[in-house]
Amino acid sequence: MQLLDERGTRFHASGGKVDSKQAVFYNPAMLHNRDISVLVLKALIGLKRIRTPMRISLPLEASGIRGIRLWKEFPDSITSLRMNDGSPAAADAMKKNLVLNGITDARVTVHNEEASRFLLDNPAGYVDVDPFGFPGPFLDAALRSISRDGILAVTATDTAALCGTAPGACLRKYWSVPMRNWLMHEAGLRILSRKVQLVASQHDRGAFPLYSYAERHYMRAYFSVRKGRSHADRALARHGSLFSCPKCLRFLASGEPDTRSCHGAMRRAGPMDMGPLWDRELAERVSSINGWKDLDRLVGVVAEESAVNAVGFHDLHALVKAHGLKVIPRSSAVLSALRKAGHEASQTHFTGKGIRTTAPLEEVLQALRA
């Protein structure tokens, strides 16, 4: 065990290589994951989009770093913060880390239970499911334990399944066919969203993404969970498939007309959530309140693309190669041309080479040739 520091919060945890067998491991690659959880909750509180004071349940907490950071940020907005881990060693470490940070408030408690049992025993307005791997085993209990109009955060690190390297695993675990091309991360995030929505619908609840992103080797989404059959039906109505052509790189959502002349064989991915991945007001607030420079680009670009009502994005480098163009223009020039033509257009956080736009492929190619 080492004494570590994250954004001014000290804690004991195992350093070095991340291993799921370690009871109290610390993954520095998930720093932004925890940062954004602070920012999203801060934005939701500021926008009055979450009921406060709130109860928070963290079923897979390991060292307790996420919970401690949330408590230090919002002590007056929390009625109870319950941190749990199935490992006795992790539970013991959490208690020591609370003392290390001077937290003795009775509203903060540590539990050592199986995660699903803990969730069912501790309903809350904010539930954060952050497993090592596939989140599926915890979704049912998490969605059943959410309070009315609560928020569910979900992390998935099994990107081999979601991004098409292991399509069989995606079919078994997420009940969907993944993509294996430039759209694989967005498709994976939409497949994850649909999985959450399907589990929620079993309990007559609708789950709607408010803030979603993919970074490094994980995907993360925050959902507003609404109780009622009508909300469940509305979430399910968002599901569809995404088709892509490996020849001309056109992509189409279910029901869109196929106007290609290249005659390439379309590849299908899905079903997936074809609705918005972001709430624009929330995404813009998250970006505006961020104070960590190393997070500026990620939250800034997410805020920008949240304003574009389009599924999928274009990889400019891939388009130039596929269509035999000689020069790759600056993304800013392409964005400017599309906006001048009256289309919505933005960067995308999924890749620095991509643009999200409402413009058809023909106009994107025209902007590339200009």
C-alpha cells in the first residue's frame, strides 16, 4: 500500500500495474473519470437537475477515492454517502482513508457487502457503477435502487466487446453487434446506453443519457432515470441500427434512404441507442466550470458536439484516402465551410481527425475538395 494523492485528496492504495485481483488498487488512468463525476454532479446541482440533499451509493469503491472527493466537494448537498466494496481489505482501507482526510461525519459510512445486495439495501438519488470490466451484473440492482428522477453513472472497461475486437462477447453481454471501424467508439457507447435502457425497462423505468464519453480504454455514461411505463417506452423507441459502407464511408441510421452509387456492401451494427448522447445544457455547464487544464479539451469538445443533432461522425483522413483526394485540409476549414453552408458542425471527442455534422456526405466531400 502506498500513500497517494489525487487532486489534493490523500489516500492509501496499491500503486503500480492495475490488477483486478488487487483489493485496493488505484488506477491513475481513471483520473478523468473521477474528475468528471465531480463536474457532472456539480453541474447538476447548480442547474437544479438533481434533488438535494441527496443520497449517494458507491457499490464498487475500492480505496474510497471517488467518494471522498465527492464528499469534500459537496458536503452540504449530501444526506448520506455510502461506500461499499466486497473486499474486507478494501473496506478497511476506506475507513483509514476517511480518517486520513479528516472525515468523521456520521453521514459517511463504509460497507463490506456483495455489490448488488448493497445497492438493494441502500436506495439513492445518485448511484455510480464503476466496475473492472463489464457492468452488466450490477445494472439490475442499480436501476432498482435509484430514487425517483435519480442519476445513474456507469463505466464499462470491456472495450474489446464494445468496439468490435470481440464481437461474440458483445452479442452475449450487450445483445448487440458492434462496429469495427472509425465509428466503433461511438457505436460502443450507444450499445452500452441501450443495454442500460433495456435493463431499466424491465422495471418500468426509462434511462436517458445526459453526459457520455469514451476515453482511453473505457466508456462512461450518466443517465437520468425516470419511473413510469411511458418513460420506459420512450427510451426503447430510440433503438435502431447504424449501417456503414467500407467503400465510400457513408453511414446511415435505420430508415434513412441509401443514395450511394459505389455499390459497396453495407455493414450493420446494433441495435443501439440512436438518441442524443448528451444534454447540451449540462455539457456546456460541465465545460464552463472545469478548472483542470488537462481536462479542458475533452469536456470542451464534448460541449461543442452536444450542440450537433447527428448520429455518427466523419473521419476526414479516412475520407481523403477512400475518395482519392490529395490534400487533407485543416478540420477548422472544413467546419467553417459546412457552417457557412447552413449545417451544424463540430469536432468530436472520439478522434481528433473527425467532425460531427448534419451535412450529407456529398457536402463534406465538397468541403474537403475546396
